[in-house]
Amino acid sequence: MAHRPKRTFRQRRADSSDSDGAEEPSAEAEAPGQQTVPGPAEEGPPSGGGRAEVAERPLRLRSSRGRGRVWASSRRPAGAAPRADGGSGGPESRRVDLSTDEEDGAHHSSESKDDASSSSDSSSSVEEEFSSVDIPDAAFIQAARRKRELARAQDDYISLDVKHTSTTSRVKKNSDEDPESEPDDCENRIPFTPKPQTLRQRMAEETTTRDEETSEEGQEDESQDIWEQQQMRKAVKITEGRDLDLSHSSDSKPVKKFDTSISFPPVNLEIIKKQLNTRLTLLQDTHRSHLREYEKYIQDVKSSKSAIQNLENSSNQALNFKFYKSMKTYVENLIDCLNEKIISIQEIESSMHALLLKQAMTFMKRRQDELKHESTYLQELSRKAEASTNGSLPADEKTQWILAEIESRRAQRRQARALSGNCDHQEGASSDDELSSADMTDFQKRHGDILQDHKKIFEDVHDDFCNIQNVLLKFQQWREKFPDSYYEAFISLCIPKLLNPLIRVQLIDWNPLKFDSIGLKQMPWFTSIEEFVDSSMEDSKKEESSDKKILSAVINKTVIPRLTAFVEFIWDPLSTSQTTSLITHCRMILEEHSTCENEVSKGKQDLLKSIASRMKNAIEDDVFIPLYPKSAVENKTSPHSKFQERRFWSGIKLFRNILLWNGLLPDDTLQELGLGKLLNRYLIIALLNATPGPDVVKKCNQVAACLPEKWFENSAMRTSIPQLENFIQCLLQSAHKLSRSEFRDEIKEIILILVKIKALNQAESFIEEYHLDHLKSVIKEV
């Protein structure tokens, strides 16, 4: 095996030239057995060292060229593989080796032009080698010449020299015409200087050199390994007497060699045992993780099989899917229908509310105007002023017309009470809510038009989408067939929203202020929802069914807002009939159908606030009790006395209406409104300025009769509530004045009133002061 050369391949390739003369001498120097006459470079006997030098030199040249151009050897065709002549003996084996080297030299000379200097340096050693070789005969030389020509004719290389191609073709023609006319190798001129190069060749050479210089060290190592493999394979094949194709060996994958110079760390038994234990631990952990995954997969398979079995056993899945799909379609159509009709519903609601509001404002404005004109007229009478002075005659005529109309309506009410047998009615306690015939006709006409429009809202809709009972029947079927999905879908929260427009349609003609208005429990929607809720309560599996709250939710979201609107804008607190009807509906809603025992809905709070606010406004705007001189009110038939009486009884009526809310409104609110603002501010003053007598006692009895008994249920009470202190003093003052006269029965009535309102200490003091021992039994009975 040849020695590994130093890495000076780039410099050699850059300094070498690619002449024609440098190719064949080097090839022929490697095959001395094929030459007839030794050339100038073959003089001198060869020695052992010279043969080794000759064998070493071409290998170095080939390795330097193949280092940067490995792809050139891979382009050799299969037909250009070198052949070895059969035979035995040292000369024949030598010829085999030399012919192989000759072909390799010819191939590498065609790739590059870097052998000129190497050929000149090795000329002396070649001469010494071939000087001792026997000269073959002419037939052997002729056969070698033909073999060389055939190798040239194969075109197994790409020539970089144009002149060489033409020379080769010319030599081929000459050899075809005259085989013996080809000059011998000794006649070829050996160039000692580089052959001139063209500009293109120099540019190509510089580019190649620059690319090779910028290559990485890894490529050099790879090329070096390839070179070593080639040398090793060549040495092995030479010893075995076989040909070697270096072009294919250059493409093969390099085999890594084992470097015996590398030293490994010392190994003992403990290290090996430790590594094996570590490896065993890792394998055990991996095995345990695989077992867990396996168990998980087993469980998944079991659950999947059970699910498949359940689905296979359930034969009504298609029916279930059909039901859910039909229910989904129904709900979507219902929502679309309600969204389309809600605009018409809101318009009709607004029309009906505007009609009732206009009527209520008409009554209120007329009452205030009549009160103003009548009070002004009586003030003028008290001053004994002339009606026609200072240009006030038109105003007096208007006042006279208003007073005449008021008196006409009063006469009609007296006649109606006489026919009904109600003789205990007091003047001023009437609501005065009569309309003229023209106004009544206009109101009824507009009301009828609104009801006609109300009937047309759902005239083009199927009953399944506008009848509350049919809508609830759909959801009841769902609850009976699939209760789990029904309750999981929170249908109890959706039903109040779906039914809201349908219930509002039925409430358009509902007026809670009318005495003969239908109750909520008698309405169709109320009974339908009650039946739906009762059917859900029969399900023993759902004891805490959420459907129980559907009715309360409907009332809170639909009925209470409508009641609040009536209270704020239409309700007249001075009307006993309106107040009684409103209290009936509110008591049913607020007490019997509360959402929860501990829950106070926002709608309920808003309704109660609206009631208190409306009564406060009525006290401030509608209560007026004038004070006249005693001379003007002593005569009970005088206009001043009648007007004052009417205004007092109007205040008593409002006082009674306010206290009717006992149990619905808080006691503090009622005491502040009824006792603090109305009784102590208006009614007590009128009682104190009145002449003591049976009329005053009667009025005091009416005040005491309006007070709720719940306020005085405590048997341990000896004094009344603080807000009644002024009323108690008024009673005692009247009793003191009556004690000087003969009105004994009226004194007893006053004592009974004191006992009723739990003013026992004051009653006992009065009895002891006036020695009314016969009245002590009244106190003991309490």
C-alpha cells in the first residue's frame, strides 16, 4: 500500500498543465511490457526502489486529482472497464498491473492538466526501470497498440483540450489507413514547460481553484477517506489478480475504520451493575405506563361496547329524534310568530292605555277645576263682593255655569242613591266620575275599535301558536316523554317569556280598576297555567319541580308591570270602587302567589312604591278643607257650611281608602301617609274648629272606624300609637266641652273611641275627673 501523501493537492492542481505529451508517457511508463522501444525517459536499469517509486507516483497523482473531482470517476461507462490479459508468470502479471495503470493515467490526464511537471520529475526513474525489461516482439507490441486504440475509441472520458480531440481523431484515421504509420511513443515530444492556455481555460481554472479553496474541511476529510479506500482496494485486488474499477468505488459509501489508538475508560463490575439497574428501572417504568394505558384502553372498549349495546337495544331512537326535531321546529315557528305579532300587540296596548289615561286625566282636571271655582265663589261671597265689578262678570258667568253643572250631577247621584236605598251617604263622599253623554259615546266608540283590532291580531294564526293551552300541551308532552331533557333545558324559565305576548293579548281589555272586572283566577291563561303546574306536581320524582314557579314568574313578568302602569297613571285614590278593586287584585297577587317565601321581587317593590307615591300625591293635590268664620258655618244650609262638609267627608274618604291597604303596605308607610299627612294636618284641624256636638262625635267615630284593628291588638297597651296623640287630645277637648252640656251619650261615645284606640290612661283620667263611675265598666271590659 502506498504511503499517504501530504495534503498539497490544490497547489499541485494549480501548477500542473494538461498537455497531450504528458498523458501518454505517464501511461506508457506504467506499462513497460507493452513498448517496443524505450523512450528517452526509460534509460537505465530499474531497481527495487525505483519500481516502488514508479508505483507510488501515479497513485499520488490520481489521489490529488480525485480529491476535488470525485464526480469525474462516477461518469466512467461500464464498457470502459480495464481488462487483464490471461497468462502466468511475472511479466504477464506485471503487464496486467501496468495496463491498468495506463488506463487510469489516460483517464486522469483527460480530466485535468496537472501531470506535466510530475512526468518530467519521474523520467529518470522510468528509464532505469525499463532498461532492465525484456523487449517484447512485434506481435505483442501491435496487440498492445490496438488495445490502446480501442481504449481511445471508447470515449470514456470528457476531454478538456480541444486540440487533443482533433489529434486523437487524426491518429484514429491514420491508424485505420496504415496501422504501422503511427509514431512510436519514443517519438512523442515531452513538454517541459506548461502549454499556453486560452482565456477561457484560465478563467475556468481560476474559478475551479477559488471554489475548491472555499470548500469546508469536512469535504477534504471525505475525499481523503475515499482516496485511502481506493488505495486499499487497489492493493487488495492486485494481490488477488483481479481488476478494480475505481470509478464505482468513489461513489460507494465510506466505511468507518476502527481506530485502535483510542483508549476507553476502565470498566469494573460496579459500573456495569449500576448501568444495568438503571436500565432495568427505566424498562420497569415504561412497562408500568404501558400497563396503565392498556387498562385505560380496556375500559374505553368496555364503555364503547356498552354504549353500542344500549343504542342497539333502544329501538325508538328514530322516534325520539323525530320528536325533538318536531319540537325544535315548533318552537322556532312559535318564536317567529310572536316576533311578528308583538308590534301589533304593543300598538293596541298603547291605544287602550292612552284611552283610559285620557279619561282619568279628564276626571282629575274637572275635579280640580270645579274645586278651584267653587272655593273662589265662596270666598267672594264671604267678602260680599259684587260679581259684576272690575270687569269680572265673564268669570262669574263661567263660575255660575260650572256650579250649575256640579249641582246637576249631585242631584242625579242623590236620585240614584234614593232608588238604591242608600240613605247614609254623606255629601262629598262621591267620586264624581260621571261623563256626559257625548263623552261617553266617544269613549265607547274608541274602546270598541280597539277591541276589534285586538281580535284581528291572531285571526290568521293557527291555534297551536296562539292558544296558551295548546302551547303548554306541547311542553307537557315533552315533560312526560323525556323528563330529563325537559328539566335540563330549563323550560320553566322559557315558558313565561313565550307566554308573555299571548297573556298580554288577553289583558288588553282587562281593567283592574273596574269594580266588576274579571279576576285573574277566572282568566283562561291563568287556569291553563295552573293545570300545567298541577300536572307537574303529580310527578313524584320531581318533588322540587321548577315548574311550580311558572305561574309566579308569569305574574311577576306580565301582570305586575301592567298593574303598576294602572296605579301610576290611571288610578284615582279618591275613588273607593277603584281602590277596592285594585286592592283585591293586588292582594291575590302579592299574598297568594309570591315567588318564594323569602324572596321579594323587584316588580312587587315597584308596585308598592307606586301605590304609596300615588296616595301621597292625592293628599297633596286633592285634599282641601277650608276654614270659615263660625257665623258663616253655623247655618248648616249655607253654601260655606255645605262646601266645608263636602271637603271634610272627601278627606275622610281618602283616609279610609289609604288605610284599606293595611296588610299590603308596611304599617310605617300607612301611618305616615294616613295619620301624619292626612289626619293630623287636615282632619284634626277641621274637627277642632267645628262646634262640639253630635256631628263632631260622628266624624270622630268615622275616623276611628277607619283605623286598622291590627294596630291595637296588643292587650298590654295602655297608650295609643304616637301618631294618634293629636286625635286623642281632640277627643278629650270635645269631651270636656260636652260634659258641661247635656250630651251624655256623646261623652260615652268618646270614651269608647279612646278605649278602642288603646288610650286607656287618658280615658281613666277623664272618668275620674268627671266622676263617671258608670263608664268604668267599659274600661274593664277591654
